[in-house]
Amino acid sequence: MTTIRRSRMGSFASAAMIRRDVAELIRPPRRIRASEAAADVMKVVGGDGTVRDWSPDATPYMTEPLDCMGSRRYDAVIFVGPARTGKTNALVDGYVAYKIECDPGDGLIVQISEDKAREFSKKRIDRMLAYSPKLNARLSPRGHDNNVHDKTFRAGNYLGIKWPSKNVLASSDYQFVLITDYDRIEDDVDGEGSAFLMGSKRTQTFGSTGMTLAESSPGRLITNEDWRQPDGEPHMAPPTSGILDLYNQGDRRRWFWQCPQSSCRRWFMPVLETFNLGSAVAFCPHCSVEIDPREKRALNLNGRWVPEGQSLTVDGELIGTPRKTRIASFWMEGPAAAFQTWRSLADKLARAEETYQLTDSQQSLQTVINTDWGRPYKFRRATTQRSSQRLLDRAEQIEHRTVPAGVRFLTASVDVQGGRIAASSCRFTDGGRIARPGWSTASTSRKTAGRTMIARRVRSARQRSLRIGTC
Ligand SMILES: [Zn+2]
């Protein structure tokens, strides 16, 4: 009889438990920076079972993006960077820890597949919750509230760990949606649009407290091979779909280091262009001084994010006007990654280049450029294939309506459009050189344009007048 009574009593909550649960429900948000909260409550469990505090000093470039996620000034944060930067640990695990501890709300983590969601839940979220005492105390004690893909907390907030599909992304509202490995998710999820657009719709209901994150290394090809960096937009990424397209829509912050040379002290981006692949060291593009790999940590600790339109003075003052947008976007490259050595970066690229030379396959090259260097890949065309820009680059300026020496024959063409006729000529020389088009004209009458063409005369290098006829 006693046993039965005890088990019945066990199924009811104690007054103390109820008081604690109710206190959780009415707990006001803690107003501290997201990075401070993560440092305060989050433990990081290594693959070897070691447990340590999460420290912003290990990956100093993550503090600002994480704090932007906790700010009401932004609706979304976009982070583009190579592997081994600690980006998922800071922006997904760290932000979840901040929300559980300081500002409870329903959230969704989107992994690239169901398998990856399960793995992420067991290896990252479960371990973080188990080894972080303050977070563990927030977890609902009821066993049925928590399984692999769903976590519920004492304050009533819910965390889903799922994958991109119409069912997941097109129904419930969440205060935050965190999308990882964005460029490994297809552009169009179940015919409903991009994962980012669908995710940001889910957070819209929450107004300025909603947050959508997309983080990834670039994984899409550059769509316009002839693209050149526009004047006045040095932080713009080349045209691609996916994460770099989202980055371009934001305020385009790039990571800068200050040259350690006391006579220089100017700021530069640690990227492929400022990296000597031969000696595997970064260098300052202003004074050309090569940087000792041991200085990387100190340079990162002193590093700064600089938005498009702004620059840093040698005294570290940010000047200029940033783009006005509610998307904070960040892009950093391989040389600044905390957990990747410069020697390994250079070696991986050299090996991928060797594979390309031997096999003509660009797969390894693309993987290294994307995931180790954090850059979009520009497909290398065989030299026999031409791009319009490469042809234009070969154009030579010559005196109008003359035929330069070496020209073997001329062509003239007329393109008949709806209400317009365009005419041009090309001169072909020995060695396949192509001269710039000689002229163009527009007319509403086909007859007039034809007569204009026929009446054109050009002078050869020997000053002979030549007439172009029709054929
Ligand atoms: Zn310098």
C-alpha cells in the first residue's frame, strides 16, 4: 500500500518544482551581449571528450557577428568563411546558449539533411546542454519533452533541430532560424524558394526581435566570368547564387588586420591576394613586410570588421558611411581562420593545382578554394574556349576607317532588328588577330543602311582607297 502511495506521489510535481517552473516563465530577459552570455554559460566539448569554456579570444572575429545576432538593429546575419573558423560553434551553439540563458524564445536550427540534423543534435547540442551546468538547469525535466529533433525548456521555449523541407520551413513561426552550411542546400527548397527566404518569413512575426542566420563557406560558381570589382565597392563579392549573394545584400563587412610594422601600421585584408603561396606567409600589401605565422593570433585579437563604404585610420578610427540595411553580413578568408595553419593552406592549394594539371579535373581545386580559402570558385575554361571579355581585351585601337598593315581580309555584317539595323566590320590579320569593329550605324530603313554600307570606303595602310561591296 505504501509503495503505491509513494509512486502516485512521485507522478506529481512538488511545490518547489512548480515554483521554479513558474519563475522560469516570468523571468525577464538578461540584457547582456550575446558573446558575453556565451562565454558565461557555454561549455565546448571536444571530439576527444575534453570540456572547456567557450572563449571569444579563441576566435575574436566571431564576437561582432554573434553580438549583431543579439541586436534588434538587424533582422538577419550572414556569415561567409572557410572551414575551421569556429563559425558554427559561435553563431549556432553560442547563440542558442544566449537565447536559453538570457532571452528565451522558440527557435529552429536547419542542418543540410535529416542525418546531419540528428548528428548535430547528439554531438553538439546534447553535449553542450549536458556539460554546461547553467544551460542544463534550464532544460525541461520531463523526459517526453526532449528527443533528438525537439528540445523544450522550463521557460516553455522550444528548439527544433531539423533539415530544409517545405514542412519544416513553411509552417510554424520561430523567433530565430539558424541555417548552417547554406551553400550545400539547394537554391529552391521543394519549389517554395530559398531556405533563407523561407526561414526569414518564419521570424517576421517577431518584428525586431526575430533573427535569421545563414552561415557557410562559399560553394557556388561565379556566374559571370568577366566580372570585375566595381570602383567604390571594394567589399562586393563576385556574382554567385547562395551565401555570397546574401552577403552582397548586407552591409558587407570584411575582416582587416593592422600591419605589425611600426613604420606602416596600415590595415589590410588577410586574403589570397595578400598571401605568398611560395613561402606560405601573409604579407602587408602596403609595405610588403612578410608576417610571421606566430603573429596570427595577435593580429586576430586586434582585427576589425569594416563595412562597405568605411575604412580604418592608423589609429583604429572607423570613418566613412556604411550601407543602410538590416542585414549584417560578414566575409573572411582562410589566412585568418584560427584553426587552419598557413602551411596547410598553401600545401592544400598546391596539391589541388597538381591534380588539376595531371587530370584536368577541377573538383579538388574548387573544394580547396571554397572550404579552405573561403572564396567562390571561378571555373577555368580551356584556352580554346573564349569569353566576350577576353576578346574585348585583345582589341587594338587603330585610326578610324583605315586598314592596318597585315590585314588579310575584311568582313562587314548587317544585323536586321525590328526597327533598327546594326552594321559593323572586322579586320582579320595574320596570326588570328582581330581588329576592333570599324563602325556601326542604325537606321529605320533597311535600304538606307544597305546604301550606307556600300558607300563606305576605307583606306589601306598603303593609302589605297578600298570600297566595300555586297555579296
Ligand atoms: Zn605594412
